[in-house]
Amino acid sequence: MKPNSSVFTQWYLAVTFFLGYFLSILFLIEKAVGALVFVMAVPCLTAAVMLLAEHRSIKFLFAPFTKKITGMGIAFTFVYPLAIILVCAALALVTKQGTLSSNWTTELPQVLLLILLSIPSFFLGLLEEYGWRGYLLPRWTEQYGLPGATWRVGLIWSLYHLPALLLINLQFGLWSALLYTLIQAITMFLFNFGFSYLYALSQNVILPSVMHILWNNVNVKVLGDSYRSISNGMILGNVHIINGESLFGLIITALFAVLLWSRLRKPSMCISV
């Protein structure tokens, strides 16, 4: 990475974290949980500003969209998150931590619809993915290699969400909040390995954006909402155990991360700035 580019990367992290933490605390103190979408937008907007400041040309804003989308990338976009959700669901049923909803036959078509809607809704995932995978990952890959960039971006991604996670979880009491936040942050770190692998497959930020929205929507629809502690999915049970961002999700995502790590270390896996 050029010295000048490194400076802009440092500024990107500083500005993103300052604005993200400030808005997270502000909105959650005011109990405006829905306004957290503005927190999601910070990485994208900051990345766009840094690119314009560095290159003084609007064409660099479109670089993360210009690479050809591959068939393997499209397949991974859907298979990876759905596999984690399905394994979590199966584990919940086998361990009797969850039961199948009596309305599952009517809810299944809704799940399929959410999967399809994740494609036109990719722009919502783009609010985060443009910054983390479209901007930061390629720059750090050039500096640290893909494996080194992957765990660094995963760490940054998790730390960025810490205030929001902690403040949301405080409704369950301090110690439970600390435990749930830790599990969710670690799961987020591990899930990032899938995002890095996906971006390396096509180097187009549209696919990670689709996967981001698919995960957010389908995980809740199937396994319930762990942030609101509402078991309203196809699988009913303790959402802090069975959800894809809770205990079962951490275990399954860790297994996938180990498999993906070996692939990320292959010389053929590379990302260009």
C-alpha cells in the first residue's frame, strides 16, 4: 500500500469509528433503535469521501462494482448463510432446544420470498459492505495479504458494532448483556471469513451486500430475533441459544471459518485494489 493510501485508511477508520460510536450511543439512549440504519451507512459514506479526497475522481467510487460476478460467487452468496441457518435449526431440533412452529408450512414461502427480496434489497447491505469489503479489505489485502486482511477487517467490524450490541443487550441485565454481546461480536468476527471469501471470488461488492441482507432477514425469520429476545421464527426456542448470531451460530460459524481459512490462504485467492 502506498504511504498516502495508508494515511487515508487510517483516517477512514478514525472517522468511521467516531461517527459510528457517537450515533450508536445517541440513538440507543433515545431508544431510537430504527435509526441505527444511519450507523450502518457510516462505513459507506466515509469510504466514498476518502476515495474522493484521495483520487479526486468520481470513477474510483465505482471500482468495487466493476469486476465480473462469477457463478461460484453467486452460489456462495446464498449457500453460505442458508447453510449456517439450516444447521442451527437442525441442531436446535436435535438437541431439543427448539421446536418446529405449528405455522411452519405457511412461514416457509415467506422465507423463500425473503431470499428473493435480498437481491433487489442489496443496496441496504451496501451501506456497510461498501466500506468494509469494498474499501478496507482490498487495501489491507495489499498490505497484509488476504488472510491477514480478513481477520483484521473482522476485528474492526466486530468492534464497530460493540456499542450498539451492548446497549441493545442491556435490557437483559448487565452480566447477560456482556455475555450476549461477547457471543454476538465473536460470531460476527467469524462470519466475516465468509464475506472475505465471497469478495475474493468476484471482487464485486454487490454479492456481499446481497448476502448481508439475506442473513439479517432469513436468520430472524427462521431462528427468531435475538436482539429483541423474541422467539417468532420457524424454530421456536431460546433465541440466545439457537439463533445464528447466538451460541449455536457461534459454534457453526466457527466450523465454517476454519474451512474457509484454509481456502483464504491459497495463493490463487487474491484481491486487487
